[in-house]
Amino acid sequence: MSNHESAYNGYLLVHFIGEQPDGEQVYFSYSEDGLFWKDLNGGLPVLRSELGEKGVRDPFVVRSPKEGKFYLIATDLRIANGKGWGNAVNEGSRDMIIWESTDLVNWSAPWSVTLAIPGAGCLWAPETVYDEAADEFLVFWASATTDLGESDRKHKIYSSRTKDFRSFTPAERYIVRDNHIIDTTIIEHNGAYYRYSKDETTKNIRVERGTSLDKDAFTNVSAPVLEALHGVEGPQIYKFNDRDEWCLIVDRFAEGKGYLPLITSDLASGDFRVLEDGQFDLGRTKKRHGGVMPITAEESARLIAAFGDGHQILPGQFADPDIAKFGDKYYIYPTKDGFDGWSGTQFHVFSSDDRRLWKDEGLILDLATDDVPWATGNAWAPAIATRNDRYYYYFCGKEKNGHSAIGVAVADTPIGPFRAEPEPLVTMAMMKRLGIKMGQTIDPSIYIEEDGTPYLLFGNCDGAIVQLGEDMVTVIEDTMANIDGLHDFREAVTVLKRGGLYHFTWSCDDTGSENYHVNYGTSESLYGPVNFHYTVLEKNKDKDMLGTAHHSIMREPGRDQYWIAYHRFVTPLTRFTEGKGFHRETCLGELFFGEDGLMKKIEL
């Protein structure tokens, strides 16, 4: 694995949101790049504590490297109860609240542990770091205590060690300074530990570097940018998954603005740069002191399935999804997105038992290799079909002459391995020879007639249809024709038969436009003409769902039930200011027919 490759491809932020009635509970947010965040669970708490003070602040989540578990720890504190900050400091809870999970979705009931020393006024902002040398976790927090020679309580950082978050060693003083200190976070890199702490007098962040986690192993690191930031607390630092840079987020509590990210490429240097507005987006809810943890694609998929917006189904950037069901499993075949000019080369397939949680089954084809002899790149808009217990995968790629073409690959299972035919199935040269109007030969979809006859629909600027040969890897050229009546057609035409009618849908406008949408019409003939009815899928600006098109429709086998897969611009919409048409994410919804027999508009 290279320096910039990682098993992780997303981030989970656990946090609270403020002193409102439900604000001091545990909220989740998700990010794919560590800077632009989506609120999960509709902006409502994911975890609640009815223990102790009946509220929690400063949650922090950690991965246990050997158990396959996650622990989430938090401050037992609820300022919304009206007791005031004085009570919280001097007579507050000495407990830490803990949850446990194996999958980040299903969590245990919380339990509490009294960690603060007798006489301490509180236990605030607990965090933990795994000590690899000792094979245990160092847990640390702030408590307001009075030591010999002190006339008033002072916040100090205390620590304890644990292997299971149930049994802990007695608390010890970990960081003591002339002034109050709260809110400490620690990260390890290349055998060194970096410690970021809030100084309660100056209200800024101080940095230290340690050769171990021992309390005496740390020395100060000069960090002028951090030291010049006042009115901040709750520092959290995490490494970006795809590069040797780190992000430190600090809670701008004094201004009431929530988190501000700062970036460094060298932890030892202490050099940070502040990100400008527009270079990050913390989501719709203001996020207060929490913790960030890198997560895998599988973990991202679970969080989206459990707590997402009910539309997006695949983490990451994928577009042009083709949905199918083989046996008891559902499959999605998308374009791998996020490349300038739609220049991606790889195709993946995803499977699901329930249409909610999707598993990446891996790579099908890579046009940058010898997988497809005729193609040089631009892997777009695939489709799948099955016949005689074999699976046929239709896809787009660029020929060496720069023209797009449609190829086909064959496998014995829905997830491959697929073997591509050595020559493309449909090309622009074929269109010219046969007199078919066409912008680009792209966007295949497959329709199999009731008598078993297979057809390929495709096209850009003009739609076309052709009967496939019995072998599914050839076309019967004299059956090829343009389809009339596809009003405002751009690309991605599909058809299904219901109630004796052929129901056509197709994408309009441009995939880079927020107005990219799906039109709908019917015909009594598979070859048209199509009677256009209305737009059946279009954007919902209130829900940040833009560019909603390039779809596929699947009928549930043996039932009058239908699913539509499509893509939209990546959310949050602020993440990409340019090139939104090749930064897209895959969504899924149910599609219904009305009493008039026509397809109903999809409500987003």
C-alpha cells in the first residue's frame, strides 16, 4: 500500500449541537473528503443518554484495533437542565458515558463509569488514544480539582488506562499547567504523539509533541497560527485518507460559528493554514465539540443505509446506475465517477439483499488495461442482462479514433469475472453506414420482449433500438431504427411493458445541468412513435437534489412493483463548485403507476 492509499475512504463525525432541549445528545455526520459533511439521521440524535444528567456533550468515537469494536465516550453533562455552568464545574457529574458497537449502526445501551477522582467537580471532554506498545487505551479528560496550595478549583487533564472500557486503572494527573486546561486531543504519527489542548486563560490551542504517551514525554511545539486563534475549543485532528495532510478542527464557541478547519502537511512543524469560507461545509446543523474517525467504504455504506437521506445508496461518486435482480439479490452497475471530463476507466458492481445496504463486489472491467482490447478509456453508462444462465454486460468506451462505442462482456455470474468481446458491438461507423441519426453511440439499456427476443436501446441526441442476436453479443443490423417521439431527448432511453403499453423514459438536458431530468411517454409499438406525457423525475432544490436523471427501472420479478435508480449531483452541493456533471452520486426510489395506467411522477 502506498503512502497515499488507505483502507479508509470516508469519515464519521460524532458531535452535539448546543444547549437546546435535544442538543446535548449524540449526532452523526458523514463526509467523503473530510471537509464537506452531510448530517445523518435527518439532523436528529442517533444516541441518547438517560443516565446521570440525562444528556451528553463532547462525544468521541474510537476503533478498537483488535476487537472489531467501536467505543463512543462522552461527557455526562446537560447545561439545558438550567443548573448553570457554576454547578457543572463544581458539583457536576464525575461519570463518563460509554456506548459500544460492532458496526457503527447498532449500539449497546449506554453505561456510565465514575472516573474522576473523589472531590473533583466534573469530568469533561473525555477522549482516548490507543497505545500500541501497551496494547491498551489511554483515556484522558478534564476535571476541576483543588490540589495542595490551590485556593480554587483548577481544570487539569487526568488519565486512566483500559482494554475494554469497563475496567479502568485509577485516575492520575496527566497535564497540569499554571492555567486551566480542558479539551485535549492526541494523534499518533510515525511513532510520535501530538497533543492539542485548549488553554482556558487565553482560549487558544497549544501543541506538544511526545516520544510516547507518558505524561513527561511531551515538549512544546510552536504553532503561531493556532496560538493567534482566540475563542476556540474542542480541538480534533485527523489525517486525510488520501494524502499526507492533517485537518485540525476547532469549535469557535466565542463567535457561535461552530467548527473551523485548519490544515497542515507536517505535524512536527506546527504550521497550520486556516481554510477560507467555501473550502469546507459542516452541514446544516451547527456542530459542537465532537470527534472524527476515518471509516471504510463498507462502514460508510452501513451509515448511509441506516441514517442517510433515504435517496443516496452508494457511498462515493457513482453515476448512470443500472439496477437488476438475479435470484434473491439486487445488483447495481454504475459509472465510477469523479474524473474530469468523465475520464474514468473502471467499472464496479454492487450487490444488496434489501436495496438499502450495498456491497462493492469489486472491479468488473478496466479500460486502461487489456481487459477491453478496442477501448482506450471513458468507461460510461453500463447495463446488464441475463440469458441462458449467462450474464451480459453492455458498456461504453472510447475507440482509438476518439469516438464512443458500446461493447459487451460475458460472465457466468452477475459479479464476474467478465470477459469482453474483442470488438465493439455498436459504433458510430455503423450508424453512418446504416443511416441512423446519432450524436454518440452511448448509454445502452436492454429490453427483453415477452417472447424472449432481446433488444438494445441506446443513443445520444437521437435514440435508437436494435434487436440483439440469440448470442446477445451481436446485433441484427436490419432491425435497427431511430425511435420517434422522444421529446427533448438527450440520452439514456429505457423501456418496459405494462398493461399492453410500452412505457419509455429518457434523460433530457445535460448531465452537467441541475435541470437534467427524465421524460416519460408511451407507445403501442416497441419502435414508436412515442406519445410524450410529462416529466417523471426532476430536481428538488429544497432537498438539494439536482441533476436527477440517467436512470434505470427494474420490475420486481413476479410483482407489479418497480424501482428506479438514478444519479444526482454530489451532496453537499457546496463540495464541487465546478464540474458537477462528473461529480455524481447514486440514488434509488420506488416508482408507481396510477389508476390510468400511466407512470406517476416520482416525489423526491
